[in-house]
Amino acid sequence: MEIFFVLGIPLAGGLTLALVGNRNYAAELNSLFSLATFLAALKLAVRVMDEGPLLVLDELFFVDPFNVFLVTLTAFVSFTTTLFSRPYMRNEQAKGKLSARMMQLYHSMFQAFGFTMLLALLTNNIGILWVAMEAATLTTVLLVSLYRTPASIEAAWKYFILCGVGIAQALFGTILVYFAAERVLGSGGTALLWTHLYGVKDQLEPTVLGLAFVFLLVGYGTKVGLVPLHNWLPDAHAEGPTPISAVLSGLLLNVALYAVVRSKALVDGALGTPLAGNLMMGFGLLSVVVAAFFLSRQKDVKRLFAYSSIEHMGLTTFAFGMGGPVATFAAMLHMTVHSLTKSAIFFAVGHAAQKTGTQVIADIRGLVITNPTIGWGLLLGSLAILGMPPFGVFASEFLILTTAMREHAWATPFLLIALGVAFAAIFGKAQGMVFGDTTAQRLPHSPALVPVFVHLALVLMLGLYIPPYLAAWYRQAAQLLG
Amino acid sequence: MIEAILSQLFQTLLAVLLAPLMLGWINNCRAWLQNKSAPGLLQPYRTLRKLFHKDAVLAHNASSLFRMAPYIIFGCMVLAASIVPVVETNLPFAYAADAIALVGVFALARVFMALAAMDIGTAFGSLGARREMLVAFLAEPALLMVLFTPALISQSTSLNTMVATLGQREFALFPSLAYAAVAFVMVLLAENARIPIDNPATHLELTMIHEAMILEYSARHLALMEWAAAIKLMIYCAIGIALFMPWGIVAAGSWPLLPVATLVLAAKLLVAGGGLAVLETVSAKMRIFRAPEFLGMAFLLGVLGMLTHFLLER
Amino acid sequence: MSLPFSAQLINLMASLLLLIAFAMLSQRRILSLIYLFAWQGAVLSANTLIVAWTTGQPHLYYSALITFALKVVALPWLLHRLIIRLNIKWDVETLINIPTTMLIGIGLVIFSFNLALPISQWAETITRSTLGIAIASVLLSFLMMITRRKAVPQVIGFLAMENGLFFAATSTTYGMPMVVELGIALDVLVGTFIFGIFFFQIRETFDSLDIRNLEKLKED
Amino acid sequence: MPWFEFIPLNIVIGIILFWIALGVAGLIAPSNLRYVTHALLPVGAVAGVVLAAAAFAAMTQDAAVRVLPLGLPDLPFHLRLDALSAFFLAMLGLASAGVSVFYSGYLRAGEDNSPGLTCLQFHLFLASMAAIFVADDGYLFMVAWETMALSSYFLVTSNHRDAVTRSAGFLYLLIAHVGAIGILLCFGVLQGGGGDYTFATMRLVEPASQAWATVAYLLALFGFGAKAGLLPLHVWLPEAHPAAPSPVSALMSGVMLKTAIYGLLRVTFDLLNAQVWWWGVLTLALGLVTALFGVLFAAVQTDMKRLLAYSSIENIGIVLIGIGLAVTFRAFDMHALAALALVAALYHCINHAFFKCLLFLVTGSVLHATNERSLGRLGGLIHSMPVVAWLALIGTLAIAGLPPLNGFVSEWLLLQAFLLTPGLPNSYLNMLVPVAAAALALTFALSGYVMVKFYGVVFLGQPREEKLKAAHDAGGFERVGLLWLAVGCVLLGVLPVPIILQLGTVTTQLVGASIGDSVVASGWLFITPIAPERASYSPLIFLLVIAAVVLLVFLLVRGFYHGRVRRGAAWDCGFPLQTARMQDTAEGFGQPIKQIFELFFRIERHVPTPFDRAPYYQSRTEDRLWYWLYLPVSRAAERLSGWIGVLQRGRIHIYLIYSFATLILLLAFAR
């Protein structure tokens, strides 16, 4: 039952806001819908944890620990994002950057985007999954070009074309899977349902699934932002409004990765060879290294952290690729902490950029003096994302690195170098922005950064104490993925 | 127990009291060798007495450290004198410090002297202190190396055991000891501010090392400094003797043999003093920056001594 | 060899599709690109009809209908209006000159046939041999997107890729379930609308649809 | 086990939590100075003493273990308090007590961060170090380790308005982080697999092969070396220490560097089930180079805190020499000798903790009194701040390794260990030993040189600046802190035997032997590592004799002659005016070293010619390694990122080609 709320509320929200999104209470309404969604998601999660996986609406939707934790995460982060975006977007509007119609578009699309992601997570049908993923692109692409600046339009165009093309490959992959499954499950709906596919995964034709996985990996991998398919990501993050950057980084990438991981679980069963895992490890490692070296040359804050997202997605992909209970556990933990931390950072960055009126790193100085909350938020966030204990990111990196050292020692030198370079790059720039003397006056009112510190607090907690509930959650999910 | 204490006192006093005499003897030898009229053996004593009687003049800037230093330095030297087996081994105090600690004592004294020299804050005092430390940081490890060679031979760093093993052993040639001996002489010259490193008789500030450091001292402080220097020289000779010609040193408490030992010592000291005088006469003082080379050589010889020990004697 | 008539028809359609794909690859005029695109759609829906008729699967009729409505009528009309409004009929010369593109295209076709071979042997649909063509047409439209400099042809290439996929779906698996078909169709429609919006945005910001204006965001 | 027993481990945990609580309490009234300085910091100092007491109690008991319901689900925080941890905890407690008290006198309003924030960071720093010493699983260890790095980083950059400070902090945290990754990978090798990172398991796991064991050891050496300032990973040290507030530099130098030593010992002797003799030789060699390098650079510094920082590098090198010897001895199953070398190393650790903290605090007092860090502008402070000067003298003599103070004890033990190496069955090693011993001796002598320079230039002579005459002496809290540490130096120097006996338990735990029994062979008065006739040293007698003689001579002189004193001008050697600027400077002191050891330094001199309009002399001495290692690496990284940047030229066609090529390649690969 909750499932309908989880999906229905954002949908309804999207439609309502499409009508009233330009009113000045729209932002509150937006938060309200997201809150409701989040509560429903919680309820759903509790139920799943108690009663185990469930299938509804003749198997159209299914919920198991793996996706329900992502559902909750998604709902939560989009809720906090709405909290952040309320003052942020208002300021943008006040600055005259955005018209009322834009706000309308923004609000309704935000909800719609949430809906698509939840749909992608909850659906049992790989076809619908694809549809939802494509829809996610469609809903965000106009938001990326919201400001109508040449740069933003260019970014949106690239985003659209590259993701569109990528997703098209994913569709081909889906077709191939269906093609293979049909032989076993017979034509008709069931051949597209995860639940059934997993049941027969060892009978599926290996050659077909091998090809299928390649298409799926290239397709959804584009959305995950794996190098060399990542090129849309930094532009889209840098040019879109900050709340969108936050949800893109924090959520969309996760959902795409979710699709890849699901497919991997399927393909592994069929192939019996570590092909899928190796591919993912390869892509992951490449992404980590390349992104790390990109980091050191960034001049734009949001671009900087966009690349860091690529790096972390690479790390997560690498971990999933390694497989095994520890690595998978670590990977899921990393998904969680990354989306929490990264969105928090984007909140802080957004405020900083708004206050200083620039996204150029070199022009932002001494935030702790002008604006302590933002400054500390940004600094702690950067340190957290760099894997500094006691923040949670460290926990997952610890598990990933140690496991890699044990099972794939060849990869560790690259990881060592990449993490070192990434640290030098991000930390050097963050320090420069946060510390130092500044001519800027202390700003009259520093924004309430509740979401930032809520997220950081959560991440901190995950570093020191993972609630048994959550742990059980991860474990079951890890089991699910074999 | 009492005997031990007595013999300890005897040796210590012997060393402390005879030190100026030794100095006098060296000066005399040098005077003779250089066709000068000798000041007389007891001249150092007269000087000391005169100095003790004078009123001390302190620079305005002198701190209490400056006034303490002479006493501490003197104390160090006395301690050294009571550690080193000059005439007797197995002295009670000897266990309080071994060869390494002995080097430590000298270092302590030197540091205080250098600090005292810097205390006044005149150009020459600090310059002297710097030069002294420069000489020291090369001489000190060299001395350690010299001491390590016999330490390795006798499997011990305690001077007693060293002297005992070296003394009681049947006559055997130790090439390593030869190296050590040469190195030791060089260190001795450097540490006691003799030519070719320093000239005790100079009165040109720019060339001084030791003299420059005690430039500000007068009266009793100066006396103690001079005396300490004399004791130091004495001890060095004693160490050399104990290590490289250890025959005739008796165990503590054997009173009947004591006079003999003392005479033997006296004889050796005479020889050593003469030798020193000769060395100082035939060689000339070097520029200050030749000193590192000189001491580096000594250092090297010390290490070579140890190496040869490992190569040939095991 | 004697294939059933329907299979021959399907193969004919497939080869037509491939032919059109090549034609699009070599076409410089935008207007005729759109016509070609419409033709592709027509072939596609015809193919779907044939498959539906031979296999007697009702939902394929619907999807054939949708295809026709969407890809033969709606989208071409939409695009046509767009380029009339934006009055751009000509594409400037492509990135890589046409013959080279053709050669690469042929290479791709060989590659995809080899790729499809093991699968086709394993499959037993009457349309199995067309999988290779499906892959080929997808890759060809991909190539087309790469080589075009203006926005509109790129989009057409994108849609053509969609067609290829659709073809693959119908020919290899007798079509996806209805839900998915509808979803995909919806996405394509919306996508095209958004593309339309973009054309105007790009146009009014850069007063030209040349993608060379969209090369500012880069690492320097 | 009941939730709380009154055993040392629980007390230690309690102290850790208490410190954290104190830190948080600082945030209640962040800007209230008196609240922080007169309430929180002194209480923290008391906690330190308690910690030390608990640790001492623990050294005699056998290891206690406790698991906290925190950390990763499969890996709750494991804590363990054994002799090794206890020793380092004691060191931390004692040193931190002194520093905390000093800090409460040192902290000023308006400087750097708000007092409350500083208080938080400071106590987090202390707590994390304590946590490192009791951590018993890889995760907790790493968490504590990085927390320590982080908190100290914030303390270092507390004056972040200064660009130099910022870059120093950046360099520090960067190297710390890379080192941490090294340690992490080391744990990755040692782990039991299946997410089991407890030390208990690591102790049992046999390394897969000799090669893997070596990898683990080298990773540990790299990781911990980066924190300890082992060459060539030392560059952050002389930058970070001067930048930090003096009490922080004191803790970083005195205690934090020892956490690295602790970690190395823990891994090498406890967790890693393998012994290879050349590990020891490698460590020994690195230690020697580090020590010599450190002392040489200390000799040419003109900033008093930099000088002390380099001297820290030297002392760490000395400790590593001891560890290297121990590893080698143990590899040849000469456990007693390994114990001796280890005792020397550990004793030097605690010595260094005391005298280095003392000296850094002294620089703090001087800094506050004069606002000068440059040796070229100090001097003559013994007149204006006598208390600090005399306490500093103790530290100076101690660090210079002079008897009867504590520095000498460890040096003595270390040289003894060297003199015993002839027992080694490997002739090459026997050849190396004299050279190593020589280098060590040279290091000791040079440290004497450095310290005379330090003390003489700062406290003696005439004030080089007018304002120095107005310098005020340290305040009450500061004096207490200094006194505490100075007394520590003296006691450690004069009564070493009890501590060496305590160390027996540590060495027994690590190398299965102790020199305790032979030490007490001839009473508590004498240290006799092996046997009285082999070597013996009694600092107490040493001190008493000197004191007695001094007293006696003083009385005699006074008795027989007189104590009359007149004051007069200093002898000017015929130079009419002698100004304070004519004293020998720090530069001057460094000059001979530069000349003799020229190849170590990278010297840029500007010497004026007679024809200069505005003649000036300038000489910059830099670290060659910086130019040989660090700059090339960073340049390489830049170049690489330059190349990679080419990937993203902004052309969508190119991007499509990437996707296309990837697809084709993968398809070709997947068939």
C-alpha cells in the first residue's frame, strides 16, 4: 500500500506544482510533498524490513532491502534538498535570475524527477526501469538549462544528447535480455521482471547476456558518469541550479548505478564468469584515476565537486565489481554516505556561491570569517568526502581499500595515487576558500544550514556507529547481490 | 670500604694537585726546546695563588650562569679525575661512569664553558664558543671511536675492565690500538687547546679558541678555569697511558704497591709531557678551517681502528 | 534456401531499413533527412505489421499503429514545422567527408553481422537474421550523430537510433510488452518536444543551430 | 563482565571520554577565556596525570580487553591495554599534563581561533592520541589516527590568516593522509579476511609469503614514517611545527611523533608474524640518515621553532636506529640484546617527550614575551626572564645528551647496544656497525653544538633588540608547566633504573626478553645492561659528586680567600664600540656546519661586491630533497592532469566518439 503513496505523492506533487508552482507558497508545498514521500518511504522500509521483500500489482512493483534503502535515501535527500532550495531559489528569483514561470517549471519538474527515480527503483520491470531512467533525463534536462545562459544551454544539450544516446544503448541491452529470457520464460510480461529473471538466471543464454551487459553498462554507465562516458556530468552539475546539482550527484547517479548492479547480479548468474565484475572494476578504477587528475585543474567549485562525484561513483562501481559480502556492503555504505555528503557539500557551495556571487574558486576566500556556518560546513564536508575519519566515507573507503589490497592488490597503487591526488586537489582548494583573510564584509544573515549539518551529522554517525537496523539492511542487500 | 674511599681520595687528590705541575713541566720542556729561559716548574701554582687572591671583576652583563660555570667545570674535571684509573683500578667511583660517561663529563664541562663565554655577549667570547663547539663536535665522536676500540677488545666500556684486560694480557700487537693511539693523540691536542689546533700561549684574540672563551674571567674564576684545564690535560694523558701503556697500574687498596705505581705514573707523565712539548714545538698552528680536516682525520683513524679490529682480531 | 514468404518480406524490410540508414548517413539536406526518417518509420511499421500478421500477436498491431502515428506522422511533421520556423534547410558539410563515413559504415555493418551471428544461430524466431541489421542500423545512426554539425540532424540521428532499437525489438522478440512500448513511445514523444524547445533556446541564444557554438565548456 | 570495573583500561576509556567532554564543554562559552584557561585546561591536565597513573598501574598487569558497541557492525571498537600501550599512555599523560597547564597560561584572547574552539580541538587531539594507544582493531586505530591528524591540523592552522601557516597545514595534512592510506593498506595485508580487522586475528594470521610480509612491513614503515618525519617524508615537520601555537608544537613533537613509533612497534613486533633481518638494517640506515640530516639542518636554522622541529627529526631518527637494531637482533634470536636496543629506543621516546615539550613551551614563553621567533633578534633573555631561562637550561642540557640528565641515559644505552653488535652472526653487519656507531656519535656531538647555539643565542649575551629588555617572565601557569617537565627531565636522568625495570614488561611482551634482572644486578643505583664489569653508569652518584665538589670548592674558596666581586665593562679588545649586533649570530653558528657539510644543503648566497650601491648579504639554506623529490612529483602530477585535460575539449562529437569507441571495444571484447 505504502508503495502507492511513495510513487503517487511525488506524481501528484508534480502535477499540482505544474499548476501552482509559481505561487509564493510553492516552495513550502514542494517541501511538504517531499516530506510526505519521505514518510511513506520510511513506512515502506519498515514494512519491508519486517515482512521481507514484497511484490504488488501483479508483480509490477517489488521491494527488497536493496532498493528500499535507496528509496528511503532518495526520498530523504530530495526532502532536505527542498528545504535547502526554498531560500536558495527564492534568492535566485530575488536576484532576477529566474522568472515565476521558471519557478513553476522548477518545482513541478523537481517532483517529477523524484517520481521517476522512485519508479526506476521500485519497478520490477526492466523495461519500465529504462523508461523511468529516460524520463529522469527528460525531467532534469530543462532544469539544467533553467538559467537560459549560453553555458547552461550548452550543458543541457550535452547532457541530453549524451545521456539520450547512452540510454538508447541501455534499451538495446534490455531488448537483448528480454530476447534471451523469452526463450526461458515464454513471451509476455514475465520475461522482463527482475523477480522472474533472477529465478532463471542460470538458464539464460550466456552470449546474449554478455552482449546485453555491455549495452546496459555503456547505457546506464553513462548516467553513472563512468569515464569515458562521463563528459556530460561536470557541465550539467556546474551550470544547473545548485539543488539540481545536489540531487543529480546525490541521487541520479545512485539510481543509475542501481540499474547496473542489478544487471550485474543477473549476468553473473548467467555467465558464471567474472566478466561483468571485471568490466565494472576496470571502469571504476579508470574513473577514479582520471577524475582524480581532473580534480586538480578545476577552477569552478561545482565542477570540482562534480568530478569528485565521478571519482566516488568509480570507487563504488569498483567495489561492486569486486563483489563479495564485505565489498558489496562497503559499496552500499559508500553510496549512502556519498549522496549524503555530496548533497551537503553542494548546499554549502550553493550558499557560498550565492553569497560571494561567483563560482570561481580563486575568488572565494575566508568563508569562516565572513560566514562561519557555511565555511565550516564546506570544510567539514570536503574533509568528509575526502575520506577523513570519523566521517562515514572513511568507513566505506577503509573496507574497500583493505579488501582490494587483499584480493586485487594490483589495483591498490592506482587507488593510492588517485586518492592522494584527489586529496591534494580538493583539500587545497577547499582550504583556500574556507580559510584565509578576506576583504569581504561579514554578511548580514547567514542562511540556516540545517540540511548541511543534518547530513554531516548523519555521515559522522555512520562513521562511528551504524545502527543494527541499517546494518541488517545492508547485509540482506549484500546477500541479495550474491 | 674505607680503604676503597681512601684510595679513591688519594688518586683524585693526586690527579687534581699534580695537574698544574704537569702543566709546568710541559711549559718547561717547551721553553728548553725553544731555547727560552724556563719559568720554573711551580709557576702554574704561583699563578693560581695570585689569581685566588685578586678581586673578581665581572662584566656588567654577566649573569649568575657566568659565575657558576667555573665551579661546575672544575667539578666535572674532578669527577673525571676520580673515574679514570690514573694509578689504581677498581675505584668505587669508577662504576659510576664508564668510558662513554667520561666523554659525557668532558662534554658537560665544555658546554658550560661555551655558554659562559657567550654570556657576556662580546664578539670574541661568542666567537671562541663557536670555535670550541666546532672543534668539539668532531673531537668528541673521535674520542668515542678511540675508546670503542679497546672497549671492543675488552668487551666492555668500563675503564676498569679495559685497563685490566689490556694490562694483564700477555704482550700482543693490536694494530687497531695503534690506529686508536694516533687518533687519541690528535684528539688530545685538540681537546686541550694545544698546537696545532689552538695556541695556549697566544694573545691575539682572533686566533684564540680556549683563551677567547675565558677572556672575561678573572681572579678565582679564572684560576678555577685554568686549573680545570690543567686537570683535563692531566686526565687525558692518564687515559692515554691507561689505554696504550697500561703496565703498572695497581688495583685499588693495594697500598704497598702504590708508591711504585705512582712513580711509574710520574715517569710516564714526564715522557708524555716531553712528547707533547716536542709535538708543539715542531708543528705550527693551523687555520681554524683546517681543524675540521685534522679532526676528521682523527675520527677516521678511530673508525679504521674499529674496522681493523673486526677484520684482523676476531 | 527456401524461407517462408513472410520471412523474406521481413528480410526485405530489414535491408530497406539498412539502405535508408545509409542514405541518411550520406544525406546533407535536412529536409530530405526528415523524409528519409519518415520512410524509415513507414518501413518499421510495415515490418511490425508483417510480424504481427505472421505471428498473430495482437499487441503488435497496436505497436505498428503507434509506430505509424508517431514516427511517420507526428515526428516528421513536428520536425518539418520546426525547420520551417527556424528556416534551416541545409546542413553544412559533415565533419568527416561522406565517402569515408560510408566506408566506416560498411565496416560497422560487417562488425555487427559478426556480432549477431552466434545469437541468430541460437535464436529461432523467423526474423532472427535481422538482428545484425538492427545492430548495424543503431550503430549507423550513432555514426551519423557523430558526423553531423548541426543540432537538427543530430536529433534525427538520435530518433533513427530509436527506430533501429524498435526494429531490433520487434524483429528479435516480436516486440516488448505493451506497457514498455507505450512508455518508450511516450519518452520519444516528450523527448522530441524537448528537443524542439531546445532548438528555439539555442537559436535565440546563439542565433544559429551550429553546434560549434556549444563548445565553450571544456578543460583549458 | 559488568559494565564498569575499576580497572586501568576502563579508567583510560573514561579519560578519553572525559577529554572529549571537556572539548565539547569548551563550545558552551566559546569566547569566554577565563572559563577555558582557568577551568577546562587545568582539569584536562589533572586528567592527564590520572591517565598516567592508570597506565603505570597497567604496565604490571596483563593485557585487558574491552569491546565498545561502536564502529562497524561486524567490527565494533576493540580496545586493549597492554604493557606497550600503557607505556605510551603514561608518556602521553605526563607530557600532556605539563602542556595543558602551560596552555592555560599561554592562551590569549583575540589570538587565532576562539578559546572554546581551540579547547575542543586540543582535547580532541589528546583523546585521539590516547585512543590510538588502546585501539585493538584496524578500524578504530585508523579512525583515531586520522582524527589525531585532523585535530592537530586545525590547531596548526588556527592562525589561518597567514598564508604560510595555511600552506604548512596543507602540506602536513596531505602527507599525513597519504601515510594513513599506506597504513590502511598495511592493515589490508595483515587482515584476517572476511572483514575481520581485529589485531587479535592479525596476531594469528600467518603472512601469505615472505614477499607479502615485506610488503606489509614496508607499507608500515612508509605510513608511520610519514607521521614520524622519517626521511624523505619529513618535509611537513619543519613547516607545521613553527606554524602551530607553541603548546601544540610541543605536543605534536613530543607525543604525536611517538604515536608513529608506537604504530611501527605494534606492527613490527606484535602483529606481523615474520622476521627478516634486513628490515632492521633498512630501518637502522634510514634512522641514521634521518638523525644526521635532522641535526645538520637544525644547526643552520635561524628560527628557533624550526630549529627544534629539525631536532625532533633527529631524535626520531635516533629512536628508529634503536628499533632497527632491535629488529635485527630479534631476527637473529638474540632476544636480550633486542630488549636492550628496544629499551634504549623507548627510553629515548619518553625523554624526547619531556625535553622537547619543555623546549617548545619555552619558545612559547619567549614568543609571547618578545613576539620574536627569529634567533637573529633575540638574546640576553636570561636577565629579563630568569625562570624560563634556567628551566630552559635543563631542557637544553638534557636534549644535548649530557650527563646526568635524561638524554644521556638513552644515548648511553643505545651506544651500549651498538657495542654489543659484534655478537651478530653476519660479518657484513659487523662491518657496518662501526660506521653506524660513528655516525651516531657524530649526531650526538652535533646535537650538543645545536643546543649551545640555541640556548646561547636566545638567552645569553646582550639583547640584540632594544625591546627585549622589556620582556616579561612567564606567568604562574606557564611556570608550573615548565617546571613539571623540567623535573621530569631531571628525574628520568637521575633515577633511570625504576623506569628501565618498568620497560622490562614492554620488552618481554615485544621480544620475549627483558634486561630488568641484569639491570638490578648491582642495585637500583647503577644501570648495568649486561653485567657490572661490562658497563655501568650511575647518574645519581655522578650528580652528587659534581654537586659535592662544587659546594666544597665554593666553600674552600670563600673560606681561604674571599668572595669579593667588582663590576666593570667587558674587555673590548681595543675596539672602541662594541654593540650587541657584533655578537656571534645564529647565522654565524651555522656557517661552519654549512662549510663542512656543504653537500647536504642547497645554499643560495648573495655576497655584496665592493661596488654595490646598497650592499646586503643574504643566504638561504634549503632542503635538497624538496627539489629532488617533491617538486618533480608535483610537476609530474600537473603535467599528467594537463594531458588528461585534453580528453575534455568541449566538442560533443568527440564525446560521442568516446561512447561509440567504448561500445565497439567492449562488444568486441565481450564476444
